[in-house]
Amino acid sequence: MDKQTAIQLIGFIERFDKERPLYELQIEPLTMTPYRYNEAISDFIGFYYSNNLVLADCYDIKDDLEKNYEKKSDWFDTLTEKQVVQSIAFLIRQDRFINGLVNSMIENGTIIKLLNRLKVLHDLYIR
């Protein structure tokens, strides 16, 4: 991932904070997915796909992510860029089967920690 792509991804942190609510419950029309994401999440998912960041190897991180994301915040500090990209891609892919997963991973801080890790890896902290 180049620095410009990382900067654009990190920009979603602010959007997730400002553009609330991140989703709404769809009552009508009746659909298979009860959640409708706002633009911030929809754009985030679209950005990930349009920049070819969702690759088949995203499932390689599944076990580590599921084991560590809630318990070990220092685990995020050990991730490589590839592992960060895989983790976010895995969550986006799983959202197709677990409605609202991306929103819940934003709300519980997982996606924010992953995006913050990109800040560190690309030395994008404002000094």
C-alpha cells in the first residue's frame, strides 16, 4: 500500500466519528439485511474494494484476529501492514454473513485500532 492510500484510509477515522449514526435499521422495505450503513461505512467498504485491498488471503489472519482483537490491545502494535490490510478485509468479507459486523467493529474500536496501526506504519502521526 502506498502512503496516499494509507492517508485516505486513515481519513475514515474522522468520518466514523463525525458522521453519526453509522447505520440505520431498515424497517421498510423488508430486505435480507436489516442494516443500512451510512456513507462513511459504505465509502470505506467501497474504497477497500476499489483499491484491491480485499484479497483471497484475508482469511489467513482469521484465527489471530478472533483470538486477540478484544483481549490484547498490544497485539495491534505487532501487526505488519499486510496483517492490518488482511484484518480489515476479513471483517469486510464477514460482514456479508454477519449483518452489522463492520459497524460493531468500528464501535468496539477494532477497526480504529487497525487504522491507527497504519498511521504508525506509515509515520503519519501529526507532530
